[in-house]
Amino acid sequence: MKLFETATCSSLPQVSPDLSRDIQCSEKTPQEHRALFARLDALHLLETGGEMPMPHPLADRITVMAWNLQRCLFPEQSADLLRPHDPDVILLSEMDIGMARTHQRHTVRALADSLGMRYAFGVEFFELGLGNDLERRLAADDHNNCGWHGNALLCRQEPDALALIRLDESGLWFCPEDGLGNDSVAKQPRVGGRCAIAAILPSEAGTICVASAHLESLDDPSIRLSQMERLIAALDGFAPGLPTIIGGDLNTAFTPEGGGTKEEPLFRAAERHGFSWANNAKGTTTRRSLLTYKPRPPRKLDWLCARGFVPVEAAILPAIEASGKALSDHEIILGRYALPNGPQDERQDG
């Protein structure tokens, strides 16, 4: 598996009937998953689109927002929550394209168009089913037109470069026996794996890098540690020497009040590579939503970490529209950073 891939397209290729049949009939083993993973072209491409970018580079400060939108059931209402904060970059997790539970919409394009931003989308999973019981109740059809579920990065400038960073291809969500005992694996069979999307953007202080990450939710911190180390290695290859911000749903499952942020090894690992967690507001980032089965203790799963930036401000924003409806089971996190000055290296090939 390459550290990162840079091919882009205007529309992700559909899964052929023959490949779809092979997936449905295949043995649910890691070996079979790796073979199918290689055959799914959409897992190796970034889809790009959205509004025409602004002609000038980022100013001397940048506003970054990160949000796990839990399928993005309400793109326009979600845009209404983001717009007042005038974000330069939005890092998104759990976005649907052509899924029955979100009425077959291209949720990334709908959100980007509502905000007048460019987007890059990477497939995390090709979904083989319609989702959990609550999601099936929302479905308007008995099939998915595309079945794409993944992560996105929205920005106001045309990126100088983009990268899709695959964090695993082991098939944790394809092989129930290897799913660490998590019942969700059996209910949501998928081909794919966690991923991140990185962009190199122009700024008045030189080029910078931002990355939208979504780490594994299954209950094993060592998996997230491995994914964070792989992500940083990929960023060091894609954007060596550039000031970098990583943000998203890191699925740490710990509250900041319960012993600090160092309980999962990924925090110290990032610090060893020069990243700081200083620009995160205190508090938890999860809530109950339309798709939440039962109440659960609020947790802090969503984070920003940065290397080469000066932290200015951080906030956690409730994911609730004016009527009181929750738009996701995650809150929005916001970080404002001062852009650095200094020499920057040229990026390398993957």
C-alpha cells in the first residue's frame, strides 16, 4: 500500500456489476479484502469539484473547522452552522455519496456549493448494505446508487496539490471474525478502510498543508497509534517541511477530564514528530442525534494538532440548528492559527 496517492477525477467511477457480484460472493477474509481493495478504482482516487476558488492566497491567519457529520443528513442546514465563522478550511468525516439513507444525495457537493467552496472527497468505504436499523428507516430506496462513504476537505483556494492517504487496508469492517468483537462490523459490511485527505494550499507566508483525518473507532488504541504514525509519515513525504494542521474525528474515546489527553499513545507519538495539541478547547465533542441508538457518556473524540503554526483561538460549537435539532452526533471544533514564516521544502513523490 502506497503512503499516498494523488490521482483526481471529477466523478468517482461506479463499481461494475461483475465486481459487485464478486464482492457479495467473496469469502470474508483479510486476503480476499486486499484483492478487492486493489480492484476498486474509487478507493485510489480523489473526487474534486465545487465552486471556483478565490484568486488570492490565504491571509496571515487561518480558520480551520472539523466536523464528523454522521452521514450528512442535512447539508444545507449544516452549511448554515458553518458559514458565520467564515472558515478557510473545513475537515469533514462520514460523508455520503449515493447512499439510500441520505436519499442518494452527493452530500459533499451540496455542502460545498452551499458554502461556495472547493472540495476533495476520498472514499473510506464502499458500503455493501443500507446501514444500521435507524438508517434503514430513513432510506428512500432499497439500494445505494453509489455506496460511497468517506471524508472530505473543503477550502476557499485552489489547492496546489492533493493527496489521498490510506491508513489501512486490513478489512476490519469486512471480516466479522477479525472485527475485535464489535457487533457493528457484522451489521455494516464494507470494503475499504480509514483514510485521510491532505491539501497543500497557498498563503501569504508560503505554502501550508492541512489534512482531514478519521481514525478507527474499534476499541484498540494500538490501531489508532499505527494510523497516526502512518498519516504523519505520509504527510512528511507529501509536504516535507511545510507547516501542517491535522484535524478530525480521532476516536480517542477519552474525556479530557479523565486523566488528560495522553491516555492514548497517538498523542505522544504526534508530539514526538513536532505536533502540538495546544489549540483544542476544553470539553466533550459528542452528543445524541437522530442516528444514535441510545444515550452514551459524552466523550472528546475530535481534535486538531498542528506543527509550525501559532495557536490563536479554539472553540467547540454545538451541532444544533435553530429549531433544536441535532445535525450530527459530533460537535464542530474550530481552531484559528497564525501562519508562520520561514523556508519551506519542495514536496516529494509518493
